Amino acid sequence: LELLGEVPDAIRKRFRIRVLADSGFEAAVFLDGVRTLGFEFVVGVRATRRTTHPGQVTVADCEHGAWLELQNWPHDTLTLARVERGERTFFSVASELMTGDEVAAEGGKRWNIESFFKEGKHQFSLQQFALRTARGLDRWVLLVFLAFTLTMLHRSPDLSLEEAAGLALTLALPFLRLNVIFARLATDEEFLRQHGYSLKIARCNS
């Protein structure tokens, strides 16, 4: 919720924001927070999540596309989607009154987004990057897109994504390391001058 609260006002005014989340975010406090911010949501729910229907009816007892209210969150009428994946059934609810197929389609976008970032995380060795702060999340997103962009710039029909990433790393890493060194030397230039050193850097084109 803290991250959602940092969405710029310009974006809030221009776009209708819809939050996509899995069942780990089905708690009433999260749904309250999203609606308080003025956002819509499509959130996964457990099969055992109860509704306000008499007789302890759960979402698993309801049909695809049904309109319902959650027992501990009866503030909005929600639309339910059921998605069959093999032997498992996944459920999600939307704060907007849509068809069940529309809710399922919106929930499916979350899978695509998460797959992209998980692929980026492991393919580009970013799984150790700290995400404990909003700035950490911003840096991680930036690094994923940067790594993906560099990979695409070196992509060719005869290279796999992993091979293209390796080529991009081989070509780009020396420049990145050199830039770090040059920046440090520029910072210490006055210190070096005080001790009788004069540093000049020239690039030789081969």
C-alpha cells in the first residue's frame, strides 16, 4: 500500500488504475487501502474465502462471472472469475462489475508481468537485489529493463536469449567498470594533484 500511495497524481488523473495481485493480498486491510486510494483491483482469493450468502457459501461454490460480496469485506459487489489450470482451480475477484471472462483476462495479465520480471531476475542474476524499499524496487525495475534492452540490442536469429545476454554482458561490462573507475579518478583528481600526480585519459581507436 505504501508503494501504491506513491503513484504520482498526474498518472492518477490521466489513467484509471487497476491493481492486479495474487491471493497473498486478499486481506480486507489491503482491499480497503486500494479502494481508499481510488484504485480498482483484480485480486486472487482462496477457494475457502466465504461470501455473505447464507449458509457459509465460499467462492468455490459460486459460478464463473457471479456477482458476490466477501464476508469480511461487504463494501462492494465483486465479480468472480474461475480459471481452470489442470487439476487446480484459481479464483479472483474484481471491484468492477465485468464479465467473468474479462476478470480472468485481467488476472492473466498479472501472470505475464510476473513471468517477465521473474525471467529478468534469474536470467540477469538480479535475484539477490534488495527490494525492501521503494527506491530498491525502482532500481530493480530499472536494472531489469536495462538488462533486457542490452540483450535485445545484441539479439540475433542464431543466438538464444541466454547467449545474447552473455554477449551483452561481455561487451558492456568493461565499459561500465571503466566508467566507474573514471568517475572515481575524477572525484580524486584534486587529491592526486596535491601529491604531484597529473592524470590524463586518452582512448585509442583500433
